[in-house]
Amino acid sequence: MSNDKGLQDAHVKIGTKQTMKAVETGRAAEVYVAEDCDQRLITKIVSHCERYGVPINYVPTMKELGEACGIEVGAAAAAVLK
């Protein structure tokens, strides 16, 4: 996450289901995935992003991704909207 405020200022969808829906509907500009979430989720999200041509960024932990999104719990995935 390139700026100091992370994803907090961006329009994002947080969570696996919302991320997948944003990718499917063409609203996701890019996706962030926590490397420590369930491997099956990572595989599913990555294949979805590849299918729809959405760039993927990896974050080491769910805790870090949640903090970057401005929430107090961990997040497995987040999509930055176009």
C-alpha cells in the first residue's frame, strides 16, 4: 500500500464475498489479499482475478490488511473500486 493512509481513503469493498462480487461485476480496479488467510480462499480469489484481469497485491497478514482498510479486525481480502 503505497501511501501512508493505506486503503482508508480509497473506495473499497472489504471481505472475501464483497471482493469476489466486485471482481465479477467489473468494479474492482485491484485486489489485496492477506497471505495468512485460508489457502483455499487465496486460490479462489487469485483464479477469479486472473479470469477477470484484475491485478492482485499481497499483504503479509489479515491484521495489516484490516488496519490498512481502517477496520479493527483482520481482513482476508479487499478490492479497490474503479
